[in-house]
Amino acid sequence: MSRYTEGSGARIVGLGHYQPARIVTNDDLTTQFGVETNDAWIQDRVGIKARRFAADGETALDMSVAAAGKALANAGIEAGDVDLVIVATLSPPTMLPNVASQVAARLGINAPGAFDVNTACSGFSYGLATAQHAIVSGAAKTALVIGAEKLTDVIDFADRTTCILFADGAGAAVVTAAEQNGIGPVYWGSDGPRGDVLHIDDGGYIRQEGQAVFRWATTALAPFARLACERAGIDPTELVAFVPHQANVRIIDHIAKRLGATNAVIARDIVESGNTSSASIPLALSKLVERGELPSGGPALLFGFGGGLTYAGQVITIP
């Protein structure tokens, strides 16, 4: 197969996203949360200017439902047509029942396959690949794939190395069977022996060895992103968009440069949204499409990486 669009398969037909109403600037972190930092230090370190925090009582489930409902509406798909729901999250409001089954119940989706995925920041790409595999195998016809996080539940505001990064939000995609494949083969993997450099501790707080994560991201990941393109039969210069996990502007720009995505729009939603882990890719992609910044039908590389340490990427056709 020379191009990922040849043959039968699956494609994304609609996107949606949700962000909480509360905008928290870098200065707000100091004045409202007592974080010992400043705007210039945060922007220089990670590129973030602001992020969104969920309201009290607002959960990853609530945000999942909002994003998924919007994606269904944009796709022109009825909830009753969905037969698979996958939610990528590391911050579910309950471990059991899972978020996916609760999303289905709220949206009126009857008896779908429903499960959650936790590979942290690469979760959406893992979920998208799994949905594609289910559809191609005949196990499903229409899937909802959601990335949603309420990371403020796991932020320690006394730790300025992590509390400046993380935020809340959700993004969703509707995936259907298609005569021409609009989702390329996934390239995924993990580096478990080093997984403790980004983890949730016994106290329930997310912890990160920032320099170790940065070195891993800037030395190991660009070849993996290129392999995702190779599996799709796409040269990086053909990409119209590169939508990586929104971890750090310096990491994003470094991978994009090494990848050679010279003609692509590079998603930098982290500047206004912060790091939303598994939500960051569908959130950024949905916003770019909604604003009309990407051409329908063009190839885009999605590439998630982070906690675990895990990574996954695939080329998609922009709906």
C-alpha cells in the first residue's frame, strides 16, 4: 500500500471540543494560587500564556459529553448510530463505571462497546488507532473517540514545575467506516523502564522530572513521527498540518523541525490552553478545523507522547 488512502478502512467525519469557561493566566497562578513564579519565566520555559480550569463539580465526564455532542453534530451523525465509545483519560471521576459507558448513557447511545484508555498524553492516538482497528475488522461501524482531562484534580500547586503546565478540557472525533482509508497505520510504542520520570505519586499528584522528559522528547521522538508518515506513504513535506501533543512549545517546534514538516500548520494550542494530556491533540485539531485553518481532505500527522513513557502517531485525512 503506497498511500494510506488506498483500500477500505475508516475516517474521521467530525470533530468537537470543549473548554471550561475559567481562563487562568500566568499572573493568576501567582495572585490566586500563590505559585512562586511569573509570566516571563513560564512563557520562556514552556510557551504557555493561559490555560482553562474546570469549575468545581465539573468533571472529565461532563467535558467528554460536551465535546462528543459537538462532534456528533458536526458530523451529522445520530447518537443511535454509534456502536463504540472510547475515552482516553488519566483523570476519570470514577474508576468504575468507566467514563465511556457513562458518556454513552448521557448521549443516548444504546449498548455500545465502551471502554477507557489510559496512556496519558498519547491516549487519543491510541484510542483512534483502536477505533480504526475495530471498524476495519467489522467489530464496529461508527465510533466516538474522546480525549478528556480534569488535570486540576491532580495538580499540586506547591510544585511550580508541574502546576504551571496542566489544564482541563476535552476533544472528540467521530470515526466511521469508509471505502477509502482516512486514518493511516499507527506507529506506537513505549519506554516503560523510564516511565517514572512522569507519573502520579502516592498522594495523587502528578510529578515530572522536567529535564529528563525534555531530553527524551527532543532526542527520541522525531524519528517515530517520521515512521508514522512512512507507514502512511506520506512524505513530511506533504503534510498540511502537524498536531502533536501540546506539551511544550520548544518540544513541538523541535520535533516539527527534525520531522521536516516544512509546509505544515503546526498546532501550538498549548499557548492558550496549557497541557491537557490526552485531550490536547483532539482539542487542538478541532479548533484548527473550526477556525478554517486547515484544508478539508489534506493529510495531517497526529502524534502523542508522554506519561508511561508512551507514544503513538498516525496520519489522518482532515474532515
